[in-house]
Amino acid sequence: MSKRRDVEERIASLRDIHGIMDSMKNLAMMETHKLARYHESQQQVVASIGLALNAVRQHFASEASWSEIPPVYLLIGSERGFCGAYNEQVLAALAQQPGCDTAPLIAIGSRLASPAQRAYPRATCLPGAAVADEIDEVLATLATTLNQLRQEHGPLRLEVIHFQADVQQAQCQSALPPLEPASGQDLAPIINIPPQQLLGALLEQYLFALTHAWLFESLMAENQRRVQHLDQAGHHLEQRMEELGKRRNMLRQEEIIEEIEVILLSAASLEGRPGQEART
């Protein structure tokens, strides 16, 4: 009896855990749908500013190049757990980039902070966003950190390593778009301020919008990975509960057999008593 009760308590405990994981998975799915809407709108903003930036560069600063500027790597990991090897894959992607051992690093995400500092003690670690509403605060902190690094190191080229939605590997992307060649038919835009001043203003707006989009997309990818991880863990729990259910049934059958044996022994004992009394 005690063994069966232990198994039943274990099944009940696993059932509670399964329910909690289901709730977490549903919340992650809801957040993913919400972030998808935000990200689509933000991508449109990035594309619009990028077109204007490219037009100004084509006609007024075609010689501008940022390829020689040293990089600063922005790593966007997870703020919460249940994402599998999410943060480890971000660090693995960083290890493949040139200058990763000496370039300034910014790691976003509480779960990324510890492994990032172990591998790269110079890394600046910032808390990430757990939900979409926290992204603006993260972006403000990131902007302050980038300004501090520029004051220390001079001009820096921002490179981000993060997960994109529906992509299973972390990738490195440059914040600065490549200069697209002019078609020869485009007219120069009419501007009212010096080209370099306009280029700087557009670049600032572009970087702000693009970083915003990165944070949205990374959080969406984090939630997608969490849904996958929790779904796999849920299937594992279901299999374990099924195994324990079979074990419980087997123990119950053994108990029933023991009860039947006791009943049969008791019946045999009662049948033997009248004969004993007659002989006496």
C-alpha cells in the first residue's frame, strides 16, 4: 500500500508541474503573438529610415565607409530560463567573430550575464526585457552604455549577435546598412541642412529604430524557444506519468492478489474449525 501511495503522490506532483509548465507555455505563446505585431511595425520604420539614409549616402557621402571602425559586439540573450542552450549558442556565435577577444562587449539578459562574464570578464552586462513593455527601458540603458563605451574607445561599429524569429542559430548582423549603388536615374533629395549633419541625424534615428527591432525580435525568438523547450519537457512528463500510472496499476493488482490470498486463507481456516471441534 505504501509503495502505491508513493507512486500516486509522485504522479500528483508531476501533474502539478505539468500544469505550471502549460501555463508558462501559454504565456510565452501570447507574448510571441504580441511581439510579432510590434516587430512588423518596427521593421517598416527601419526600412523607411534606411531608404532615406541610403539616399543621402548615395548623393552626398558616397565615400562614407564604416568598415575600418572597430566593432562593439552587442549580445542579446535571454532574461528568463527554460530556453535550452539559447545563451550558449549566442556566445558560440560571438567566438566566431573577428576581434571578439579584444572588442568591447555588451551582454543583455540576466541568464546570459554569468556565462558571458566567465568567458569575457570585460563584458558589460545589462538586464534584459521579460515582456515587450520593458524593452524601452532596456533600450535607454543600452544607449547610455554605448555612449560611455564610445567615450572610452572612440568611434565604434555596432554589431549584434542574437536570435531571429524562426531561426535555430544565433547570427551576427551589422547595424550599418551597406551602401547600395545608385541607379543613375535617382534624383538627389532636396535637403535644407548640411549633408553631414543630416547623415548623422538619420544614422542616429536608424540605429535607434534598428536596435528597437532587434530587441523585439530577440524577445520573440526567446519566447519561441521557450515554447519549444516547455513543449518537449511536457511530453517527457506525460511519458513519465504514463510509466508511473502503469507502475501504480501493477502495484494495485499485487495488492488485490494479496487481499484475495488473505480471504482464501481465512475461508480455509474457517472451514477447518468445525472438524476440529467434532474430533474433540
